[in-house]
Amino acid sequence: MWALLPLLTWGLLAPVPFVHGAVRLRTVRLWLVAGFYVIVWLVVGPAGVLAQDPDVNEAVAGFSQLGLVVVATTHAFFLRERVFPRRRRRRSRATWQ
């Protein structure tokens, strides 16, 4: 569900998985990625509101939003394995006997 935030909110919460991952993993590279998504989110989000020529600018804003949603969701799925590593199951002693 975490990786689907950009898709389920149509990009409204696109930066959230990356900021959360940066806080949890504490890497400079992920902080840069999170900052990039915040900047893109700020540019793409208000683009439709600031449109002066509704026909062209709304189309550009819509496709930009779609691009943000697709890229952020895909990237979040790749990031999910690092943020939430799978736990290895321990074998019980009963299985060894």
C-alpha cells in the first residue's frame, strides 16, 4: 500500500514515500531523490492552476501529472525493498529433528 501512494492519490502524496525512505534509511542520495520529487511535485501540481491558455496548458499539466504518478509509483516499488526489507523466517527446532 505504501508504494501505491502516488497512484492512489493521483500524485498528491507522491513525495511522501521518498521522504519517509530518506528519514528511515538516512542516506544523502535518498534525500536528494526526495528533494527532487518535492520540487517536481511543486512544479507539476500548481501548473494546472497557473495555466493562462487552458487548452494547451491543461494538457501539458495533465500529462506532467500522469508522468509524475507513473514514475513515482514505479520508483516507490523499487524503493520498498530497501525501506521494508523482508524478514527471514527462523526454522524451529522441530523441523530440524
